[in-house]
Amino acid sequence: MLPFSQYDAAGRLRHLITLDGMSRDQILELLERSRHYLAPNGAMPIRTRALEGITIGNIFNEPSTRTRSSFELAGRRLGADVLNLEIQLSSRVKGETVIDTIQTLESMAVDVFVIRDAEPGVTQFVAENVYDHVSVLSAGEAHLSHPTQGLLDALTILQYKGGFRDLVVAVVGDVKHSRVARSAYQVFSALGVGELRIVAPDALMPNAGEMPQAARFSSIEEGIAHCDVVMMLRVQKERMTQASIPDSAEYHARWGLTKIRLGLARPDAIVMHPGPINREVEIASEVADGPRSVIREQVTNGVAVRMAILETVIGNRRLRGDHR
Ligand code: ASP
């Protein structure tokens, strides 16, 4: 059996499981497609009927507001049918029953599975076991990967900064438990961000050897100094096996992005956060709601990115001539 690949025999994207290994050109092409779905003023994405007749199954077994609703809207705005299910796949990752579940939905003519799961490997396992015409898209895999988030973050930076090479980008907070940070690292490295920093308390730093191209900072003041982009992360208590951090007030005092701390970044720095935000923990409300915050634009861009990915994998399927 060939090793798993998210690309088809012609090298075109069939599944989206990870951004790891994606080239700069492949990413820029996806960002370009995403831009196409954004109205010029940055307003909500345009509608088409490009996916008429296609059915998308959203299978989420971890909480989600933005990712699930934006995949759903992305599908609908392209004219697809969308079904939403909350199914526990992870506890049975290698079992027959996962396949039973997926095959049941395949028999109802689901063309694209969008999967969020708390256990590593589930999305790839499903991708390895679906019909040739079916695609699988990750909507967040454990602490490992959140590829559409990485793309929407890159799109947001492109929109506000016009490029990547001259930028200093700081990813700040609970990096250790964050799939957002891992996908951000992959996409920013591929795009050649000028200087990439990870900024975290020792207990929330990823393991040594992970994210080798990023400089590590263990003080927020030093880490965000002169940055163009400050990407804050949610403190992921649900992924901590023991209390690795002090209480919220103390975390905010040492690690929260306040207006005063933001003054250390470049005057035109943007502030990002994947959401959901913990107000007054990792970020002060006056920053989250302030003039430098692009958090809401990230959400809008998420719909455009998910439209572009859906259109890409279905377009590639049509090029392959794979049918139900
Ligand atoms: N919504 C993002 C995720 O699913 C970030 C977070 O939950 O902190 O990973």
C-alpha cells in the first residue's frame, strides 16, 4: 500500500489534513482563490452555485463555533447540501465502527467529510478509507493541526500587511497545546515570514525540537517588541493534564496582552486571535475590541478560505473524472 498522501496522482489536493509540507506556491494559490470569495471591501464572501449537487458532512466531536458554522456557510454559499453531525469517532479510531459510520454516510452520497476530532490520526484514518471520489478536510485535529485556521491567518496577514517576508510575527501564549500555533508555524515558515517568534511561559512552550525555525521568548514584553503581527492564543485548559499555569488573574498579569504591552509592538501592528477569546485572561477586552484587532476579519476570512478549499477539492475531483 502506498503511504498516505493528501494529494491525488496528479499532485492536486484531494484531502486537507495538514499544511505540513505544502509549498509556498500551493499556499499562495489557495490564498488567491480565497481572496476571490471576499467582496472588495472585505465584506462577506460572494455566493456561487459551483458545488450544486455536492453534499458535505460536518462531523465534529469537539466544541466549535467558528469553524463549524463557517464550513457550513461556505458549503451553502457554494450551493452544496450540508449535514451536521456530532459523532464520537476518536474512541474508536482504529475500529471497524468508524468505517461503518463513514460508509453509512457515503451511502447517503456525502462527497466531502469535514472532521474535527480530539484524537490524533482520525482524519487521516478516515481519508484512507473513503471512496476515491470522496474528500476529507480537517477542521482541527487534537493539538496537532488546524489547517484551514492556518490559511485564514495567512490570508488575514496578507490582507493587512501585503506580504510576509519583511514581517516580525509573534505567536503568544499556550503554544504547547495549540493546533492553531502548529498550523500557523507551518504556513508562516512556508511563506517565508521574516522573523517568527513563539512567546510562552516555560510550562506552555512546545517541546524542544518542535518549531525549529522560530525564536523562543519567555517574556511577553521581549517577545512582542517591534512585532508587526501579534497572534494571541487561548489558554487551553481542557488539554492540560495538570494545572500547568497559575490562575487566570495571575496569567493575565504576566502574560495578558494589554494596551500598554501592545505599545511595545510596531505602531501599525495587528492583533489576531483564533477565538474563542478568554477576555481578561490572555487578552484584555480593550485590545480585543480595539482598533488594532483583526479578530472579526479573521472570522470573515475563514468563510472565504473554506469556500476556496471546498471548491478546490471538488474541482480537482472533476479534473480526475471521479464520480460517485
Ligand atoms: N478555535 C480554535 C481551535 O479549535 C482555537 C481554540 O480553541 O483556542 O483550535
